[in-house]
Amino acid sequence: MQLFDTHIHLADERFDGDRQLIAAALPDEGVGLAVEACCDIRTADGCIALAESYPHIYTSAGTHPHEAESMTSGHLLTLEKLLSHEKVVAVGEIGLDYHYDFSPREIQKRRFAEQLELACALKKPVILHIREAFGDAMDILNAHRGRLSGGVMHCFSGSYEIARECVDMGLYIAFGGALTFSNARKLVEAAEKLPLDRIVIETDCPYMTPVPHRGKRNQPSYVRLVAERLAQIKGIAPDEAAKITFNNALELFNIHGN
């Protein structure tokens, strides 16, 4: 089984003690490819350095909604340069987060729209972080409908109806550890009804650890548990779920030759 973890955070400080060991071991643990999700332009160089060190790791570049208030117009110029790197495959993670509101909502919306515009101009897919903000997020995304070069709704937490709207817009839906939780009825319904060719899987490590490892640090190898749960929901073999989601991720990030 070869898996594609579409969203990891190995650059997180919780991996400071064993980052290189985990990164190097990914292929042996069945994780053929992974994307390191950047959250801040100021940390993008570290994400790129990680991707440069391992052929099986790619990365993104962008400013997370938590950091939107610290973003300046100069950051967009820097972001444009970063996105020219061959291992930077997406703009992200970008979006809106109304759960924490670490940045004012109007600023979040403005920075989200600006980064979407850049993604459209450069024909790069987007990694979307949307939390308790689907109304405003869908309005902004719809304003860019037809110009986006695809993208993924990371750590999806909405209803099937919202997921269907995202798919109709050309986006993929990413399911992570939450799909394994006992109270994940809404996510299970969405996974059950969505076409498998629009689904990818992720860990979001070190966060969102799946069952039975909840309470521990999440890691990329646990993406196998998400694939197994998805396969169970879809009534297919885990190997088939792994293969299809792997190919979906290649298409999403426009990665060839793997």
C-alpha cells in the first residue's frame, strides 16, 4: 500500500527531536509522498528546505488566516517568488478561521482573496483552511470560480451539501483523523456520498490524531488509518482506497513522474 499524506507539519516544533528520522522513513512506512503545509511566509524557507532534502516530500507557501494580520503587501511579492520553486506545489494553507479569530475577520477575508488572486494568476492549486466560516469562504471562492486551478478543502468539517458545492467548484475534499472519531457522523455521511475520485487523505500531523492513537502526537504513518476508515465507509479494499486517493493527490498538486 502506497499512501499520499496531503497535509503534514513536520516543521512543527513537536518534531524537533526526530524530524529527520520520520521524514526519511516515510517511504518504508508506506507513505510514498507527502506535502508539508506552510502556514506563514516567515517559515516557508524551512518548509522548502525540508522538501529539498527528501524526494518524497513537497511543500506549499502561503499565509494561514491566524497570521493574516501580520501579512503585508510585501508578503505577496515574496510569496510569488516562493511559488516558482519546483517543490512548492500549492498556495496554502490559506482561508478563514472564525473559531479563534486570531486575526480580525475583515483582514482575514482580504488576505484570503489576495492569495486566491495570486493562485489564479500563477495557476497553482490552493490548500484551504476553513473553520466555522463556510458562508464567507464560499462567497469569496465563488468570486474566483472558473479561474482557480483546483485546490483542496483541508481538514473538511462541513456537511455533505457544502462538500458537494466545493466539488462542483473543482475542489478536492480532504479527510483526516477526525473521520475515525466515534462522533464523526457528518463526516462519514459526506465521505459516503462523495465520489471517491474527489477525495484525498491527510494527517495534519502533529494534530488531529486518529483512533486508536488519540492523545498522542500524530504522524504521517497514521494516514493509513484514515485510508482504512475511508475504505470501510466506501465498502472497498484499503489498497484500492490508497491507490485512488494517491492518484487524486497527484492530480490535485499536478505532480508527475511518481
